[in-house]
Amino acid sequence: MWEEAALGWSMRADRIRDWGMPVSVTMVDALALQPGQRVLELAAGPGDTGFMAAELIAPGGTLISSDGADAMLEVARERAAAAGLANVEFRQLELEWIDLAAASVDAVLCRWGIMLIVDPGAAAREIRRVLRPSGRAAFAVWDRAQRNPWATIPGRVLIELDHSQPPDPGAPGMFSLGDDGDLQELLESAGFGEVTVAAVAVERRYEELERYIEETVDMSPMFSVVFKDLPGDARDEVLARMRAAAEPFVAQDGSVLLPGSSLVAVATA
């Protein structure tokens, strides 16, 4: 799904960077990076969070920008080249088994990735393994579903129309680490210390409601894999329901502001 979604993420990469900026800044600032360090970004997507780190560790430092989907890595390569970044390596890596030596990086970034995998505990242990002693890692996961209506509207509509089943609460997903204490417990169980978790507000703004609809279809693989297989009349009904559900967030001038919340954790190996 993520290989197929890469095109939509590439077309909207600047928007992803902009609305995710409060989270990226919080994560990168927490690592207190220095020139010459080696930083790993996992589940990097378009790569912009790691690229912020790459600027801080120059000269002499290296960013390893990684993702499980090769098509996403291509997006990141193009964006790094456009930004003139020369200190970035690109690797296809999985979170549960990171193909790097133990204690080989000074810091790790993982924005909105660890909650989507089958075994986040294994990923947390792997991240701690590749970190040097006292190295720091910054993680972001989505807060509770109720605090992220921009993300819950599409899935709720599919469920209401019997095009999809309610998510298994024990399965990987956007909100699987959003409950209070879940992320901290995961990291402490993996052996991390000095774990802190804080909520960071994320706002999704659109000039009009149709831009939100289009962005959802282009960028949400979980939604689009179902939506694109529906017949035309069923698609129309889904879109109509989405517009109605988002109407409370539409201002008088037609613009849309959908609130959101991300949790950012910082931990020491």
C-alpha cells in the first residue's frame, strides 16, 4: 500500500512538511544534535524531518534516511537533491529488524511509523540496539482518535456504509499507541530511560472542503485501497458522507480547519 501511496505523497510533500512541522521541530530539537554525529531516520517518507537534522550535524555528520517502501525512498532522494543536501545516505530498512551494527548511530528519529507495524516492541528494542550508549531517540505517534478528526472521518464513513470493518483494537494502526501511557510503557519495556511524552498540536488547513477530500484519496492508503475498488455510485455516497461529516470544521469563507494531536516521546538508550 505504501509503495502505491508514494506518488500522492510526492505530489503533496510540501504540505506534509508544513503541517507536520510542529512535530518535526519538537523531535529534532529534543535530540540536541551536534556536527559530526550520525543520525538514523526510520519510516522517513518524504524525508523532511531527517533533512532538518542533516543540516544540524554538518559538517562531518551523516543522516541515514530510511523507509520500508522503495518508492518512498525515491521521493526522499529527489527532495534531498533539490535541497542540496550532500550528507544523506538512503537505505531500505524495516523497523523490526534494522540492518545496522549495534551502537552505530548517535540519534534516531521515527515520525508516525512505529504504531503501524506488527511488533512495535521489537522495533523499540532494535532502535535501542543501534543507538550508542546515552544516544537519544525521538518518536512521534498519533494521539487518540477523538483528537484527530481529520483522520477518523474517512474510516468512519467506510464503516458506516459497510464498506469496511471496525479496526481490531489490538492490531497495528494510526492510533494503536495513542492511549495515555502506551508509548512510554513501550519504550521503557525496551530498556530506554529518561522517557518523556508530550502532546503537540497539528492543524490541517484547506482552502476548501474538496481539497481535504482529494488529499485523503491521494494520501491515505488504508482509505484509498477500499475506496478505489467501489463502483461509481458507492464512491459518490462515500464522498457525500465525508463532506457532511467535515462540515462542522468549515468556516464561513469556505476554508477548513481540522484539528489534530500527535504524541512526541524522547528517550535515552
